Amino acid sequence: MAKILVIGAAGQLGIELVLALQAKHGVEAVDVSDIRVPSNERVMRSRFMHLDATDEGAVHKVLEEGRYHAVYHLAAMLSATGEKKPIAAWDLNMQSLLNVLEAAKEGWVDRVFWPSSIAVFGPESPKKSVAQEALLDPTTVYGISKQAGEYWCRYYHEKYGVDARSIRYPGLVGHRSAPGGGTTDYAVEIYHAAAEGMPYTCFLRADQALPMMYMDDAVRGTLELMEAPSEAIQVRTSYNLGAMSFTPGEVANSIQQHLPNFQVHCEPDHRQIIAESWPESVDDGAARADWGWEPKVLLPEMTTIMLDALGKKTHAAVH
């Protein structure tokens, strides 16, 4: 049985990926680790290991003993939180990746997945349909660490033959876990407020467009990338991945099609400056050509799914 390890399994993406991997490969095939215990009971059906991803010795011990086919290394400090703790964010985001890449260089891991982000783009990058090879111009420590990480992945592949694969995620929207301190968190929070019958105060401008993706599409794309044959992977930094682009105003309008009395008020804060530096949309032609990427869920359907799922949770909590 090919074993899989998810590092950072307690995070927003980690929880979703673990559940998908369990469904696909079986609970016994998946090990999970984090510095904190995941709150999701279904995630904890798999073997859990407490692991500080910045501890080189601890990471190497786990990976040498585990001899995993694939490691999904997700541990990171996101954009908004990282701006408050820039050195800590750099240390976590970089050292943890290098620990995993070094283990893969030693042959303890066959395949590594590491997430990048649209945060690698910045003010000098194009704003619409940003090309795969567009200028990277990050303005946050999160984006800087993602840019550096992309080049480390390519370096380890070219120099040592490490099979590292990556996706530049847009904002991710899902209902199974809470967002983790990113600039696109509003797109999850707004649905929670609507489902609870509450108004929502958004921290971005009503007309701030950003690339977004429904979580299930992001997870499916990640698994498709990791299952593709090595020779198909032509991009060894990180693939652009696109689905939809929308503004807070457009999300509010989509929700109001279901809940006409839902109210949103926008009070931009420090995250607005970060959002303005990011693109409105990306060109994901390379991912489509190399491994067949195609999004399935767009805004109207996502709104229906989110309100239905969160409404059921709210009803269950009340009763």
C-alpha cells in the first residue's frame, strides 16, 4: 500500500485534502501531522503525528521511517497573518519546505506537493489573465516566501531529480473548515454570516475582483496534478490554476438571490492594499494542456452549495 503524509493537516486546505485522500486511498493509507491536533473527527481516523515542520530532525525522522510515496506539505503562515509576524512567517514557510525537499533528495519521499499562491504576483504583474510565465512581484512576506519556494522546488527537481509539484492557488472557498488568516477569507466569512441570518462587514472594497475557486475543485485539481505522469509536468515552479473571478459585491448579489434581506457593508482595512496588488484573473492554459485541468464549480452553483451546507450546520447547532 502506497503511504501518503499530509503535513499541516489541521488547516483549511489540509482538512479538505485529507478527507479526499481518505476517500480515494483509504484511511489506513493516509497519515496526518500538524503542530496542533485537527478538530475534524474524520481527519483523525487516520494516524496522527504531532510534528513541528520547522524541526529538521523531526521531519527527517518521520519521512525516513515512513518512506511515503507522496507528501502533501501544506504548513504555512498565510498573507494577512504573515504581515503581522514577517520573520516567523518566513521561517515557517521556508524552513519547513526545505526540510521536506531535503528528505525527498535523500530518496525517502517519491513525490512532493507544495502549495504556492497568487500572492507571488504584485503591482508590476499584469492584472487580467496573468500568464504562467508573467513577472512575479510579491509585496507580502507570504508572497515572497511562495516565490522563493517555487524556485526551490524547481532547483531540487533540476539538480537532484526531486519530483516536486505545485499550484498557485487563488482564494479558496469551502464549508468544511475555517479560513486561516488570508486576504480572501471574506469569501468564506460572508457565507457564514448569511447562513446565520447576520449582516456582514467586508474588509475589502465592494468592487475588488480576485481569482477564486471552490474548495472541491482545488482539491480535485491537486490530486489530478499529483497523479499525472512525471513526464507530463512541464512547469516545475508552480502552475497557475483558475476557476472564477468575483468581487464582494458580486458574492453579496449571488447570496441575495437566495436571501433577499442579506446585507453587506464594506469597510476596507490593511488587507485591501494586499488585494490591490494581486491579479483579478489568471491564465491557466499550461495546467489545462499538461494535465487536463478544468474547473467545474462557478459562483452561482458555489453559492447554492455553501448556503445549503452552512444552513444545515446552523440548524443543527440551534437544535
